[in-house]
Amino acid sequence: MNSRGAVGHRGSGAGGIRAQIFGFLAGAAAAIVAVSMPLCAEAYAGTTAIAGNHSEEAAGLAGEGVVAPERALRMEIVLALRNRAELDRLAADQVDSSSPRYHRWLSSAEFNARFGPTQSDVAALTRWLEQSGFTIQSASASRRSIVFTGSAEKAQKAFSVRIAASADGKTYANLDDPAVPEKLAPLIGTIRGLSNMMRAVPVVSASLARRPPSLPAVTEGGVTAFGPQDLWTFYDYNSLQAGGIDGTGTDCIGLVENSNWDSSGVTAFDTTFALPAANVTQTFADGSDPGIIDGADTEAELDVEYSHAAAPGAPIVAYIGSDAASKGNGLPDAIARAIHDNTCGAVSISFAFCGADPAFFTKQLDPLFAEAAAHGQGVYVSAGDWGAAGLGVDRHMNCVVTKARKISEMAGDPNVTAVGGTSFNPTYNSSGLDVGNVAETVWHDGNKEPAGTTGGGRSSLFKKPAFQTASTPKDKARDIPDISLGASPNNPGYFFGDSGSILCCIGGTSLSAPYWAGIAQLVAQQAGEARAGNLNAKIYALGALGNAASSGLRDVTTGNNSFNGVAGYAAGIGYDRASGWGTPDIGVFVPAAAGK
């Protein structure tokens, strides 16, 4: 209007006419641009913070420095689920034998159609990210993921965050919760990549890090420690195995890892203990083999060997993430792949995280574990080897045991089974083989080498699930562990195949979790199904019977899990936060859990 008005007062000569024409064209172009702008860049009114999306430990970097503006970041938006209330109702019905939806597991396609984000959700978020100057690397509604890259400067501007950095610039973390347009906030679960503080640690490292390097290669008969046959006798598995219940006919056991391993150790384990050769396949969650990572490869070997010992007839699929390919997200990527693929009915995770923000557990992992439950996948997570103490990040960005009383929150998710550990002094015959069960106590090797104590306590993030309300402390919080198994590397200690030899001794809840994943496959086979689903409801119902002869759960009533100066929890009659419901009498528990 103003341009055209000015033109109207120009002269009537040839120059004036040309001026009027050019003025009109300029005004028309400006009007077109004004009309077109909303088509190129959407207007977003107001922003909303994504709560819980920064770590309290990030404040430790605030005084050291700020991230370099040009630093390239690889980030990811993890999209939220839809219809979560209905999903939770479905999960409860799927494990309720009186419900018509009992064991009616959802395929991945069915789950995504009912509960996953829509393509329009992905498009809306992708459009905003591109308008904010980011480059999209991948976007998938079925994976609930948008991976994008951009500079730290762009990230701080787009998400209204401050990103601090260590003095050497290697470590960085956002000090605030990121903010996004209000209309897009409900679509977002969490935003990853604004921090690289989070670390994943294999639980077994607490036991192996101080293993004497000169331990000789030994055989089962030459050293009084436990191998597969000893576990079978101690936990009453022999009669079931003799009857053909060994995991045959079930789909597979999924193992979550972030390292490859030397297969000669597994071969030596199988050969020494007369096991059939383990049927193991590998899936690389980030598209590449990370190779052998010191410490994490030991975890992978242990997981393969003892899940195979628990269910010798069940195939194994190792989901292996790569920190190098994923900028430190190898293990979360492996967890997501194991669940999205929906191939294995039992999944074992023998890791813990430090330096993570609350939303990582509640908005990234929890939706995955809820999806697993809907698929009929039972997820077994190590309760930890640090007693009632929690993990934190030291100034070198390593996971360390703290003086704070807290749990591994991944194990505290209500949709997983948290597995603790016990210790005992078995009775051996003249050949060094176990002869039967003895009383167990809470695993507490705090004053021995290698040191370690079973994890257990109450969650600070998750509320008490329905299956716990009648039998656990009235603390309004999710309590762990749910169940236990032998774990001490000292009492009795467990044989381990490594680099083509058999070593002694290993332990930790890294052993008890994959073993329980194997037990779950025995339950599935006994029930005549490919998978048993989440067993928590059955474990708590059986535990409440208070009778091992009918429940197949042996109560652990002595010991505690105090560690590193942190007061722990004592075992007692019934459920407790040191041993859960105790340990299995497999010959009784498996038929009982299968409803046979």
C-alpha cells in the first residue's frame, strides 16, 4: 500500500511512467513474499520445556567453560508414544489369565499402528528442525527417532539451552531442559545429544576389574567352583532337562551388548561343560561391528555362556551397538533394536548407566520396555553390583560408586524384571561337583577381592506398579530387585570361558540376569509357547504363596546390601529390597509359572 501510494505522486512523463511500472512490480513482489512466507517457515507461538532432559551432574561443568560454538553435534529426538494409558491397560491384560487379551502379543506393525507416532508427527518435527538450520540424517516413525546434526551454536539457539564444557572441551552437557514450540512438545519424548556425559558400564566390570591376572586355566574337577552342571543341581533343573525342557522351540534369547567378543572362549566353555554348541547370531544395531572393547567383551562372553547354560536349546541373538558409530549411544541403540525387531521373547541387559538425565530412563527407555511388554518380551536387567549405593560420574567422566543411596533406574523400570544376586557355600562331592541346595544369603563381598554387593532399593523416578502394591514396602515407589540368583565371584565363584581357556572365578548380577532370561525360555517351552512374556505378575503371585514347595521360590532371609559406606537393606521373610522374592527352584518354578 505505501509503495503504491508513493508511486501515485510521481510525474506523468516517460520516466514517471517507467517509475510507476517498476514501483508497481516491486510492490507486487513484496506482497507475494508476504503471502508466501508462512508456506516456507511456520510461525510457532510459545515454547515448552522438555522436563527432565538435563542431568544434575552437568552443573559440575558450569565453572569450567562453554562448548565451542562450531562444535558439530549429532542429536536425536525420541518421539513419544500415543495412547499410553491404553497401552498400560493392554499390558496388564496380557499377563492376566482371566482376560481375553491374555498372551495376545502385538506384532511390531500392530504396536506402531496403535501406539507409535504418525508420519505427520515425524513430518512436523522434521520441518521445524530444518527451519532451525539442522540437517536431518534419518527420520522413522516405526523407530520413533529423528537423528539430526548441527552446530552447538544452532542447538543452543533452537532449544534455548546453555551448553557447558570441560576445560579440555571433550565433555559437554546442557545445563537446562531444552525448549521446543508448544504445539510440537507433546510429540517429543526426549532430546539426546545435547550432552555426552552419559556412560554405560558393564555390571560385570565391578567383579573382573580386580581379578588377579595370573589365574591359571582350570577344569571343573580341579577347582571347587560352579559350572553349568553345578547350577543345574543347585537350582533343581536336572529333572526338567531330562524331560526335554531346555528352551527348544522358543524363539530366542536377546543379549544387549556394546562389544564383540572372542568366540573361542564360548567354544571352550561349551566343550568343557559338555554343552551343545551355542547357536549365536549377531545383529549390529548401528550398522557396524564395534570390534572387541576391553571389559565389555567379557560381559558379552559371560552373557552368552550363562544364558546358554540356563536354556541350552534356545537360540541366542546378540544385539551389539557401536559407540563410535553412534557418538556414544551404542548401548541404547542396541536396546531399541532388540525391542523394535521383536525377534526374541527374552532380553537380557547386564549394564548400568551413569551421567544420564531422568528423561533418558522415563521417556526413552521406559517406552521401549512398555513396547517389549506388549510384544510379550520379558526384559531381565541386572540390579547392579554396588549394593544400595548408586553410580555417578567423576571428573574424568568415568562411572564411579557414590555415597548416595540410589538404584540403577534402568533396572527400576516397572516393565522389566530386576535381578539381584546371592552367595552361598555349597557342598561338593569328591569330584568337585555340587550335591544339592543349601541356604543362600544376600550377595555381599564388600570386604573381599573382587568386591561387590547386589543392587537393591527404591526408585526415585518410577511409582510402585500394581503387581508390587500388596507385598512390598509402602513407599509409593518401584522397589528392586524382583528376584535373584547366585552371583558372588567368591562364594561359590563361577567358571568362565575366555580366550580359549576356562578361568575362575567370575560373578555379579551380570550372571544372574542372563541366566533368568534363559529360565524364561524354559517357562515358555513348558507352556507350549514361543515366549512367556513379562513374568513379574507371576513372580509376585507365586512369591505371595510363601511356600517354596508350591511357588518354586526359595526365600533368602539373611544378609544386607550395604556398600561403600551407604546403608543398605536387610533380607527378611518374604519380599525384601536385598533379594526380592529369593531364588528359583527351577523344577517347581517353571511348571508353576507356565500354569502346568
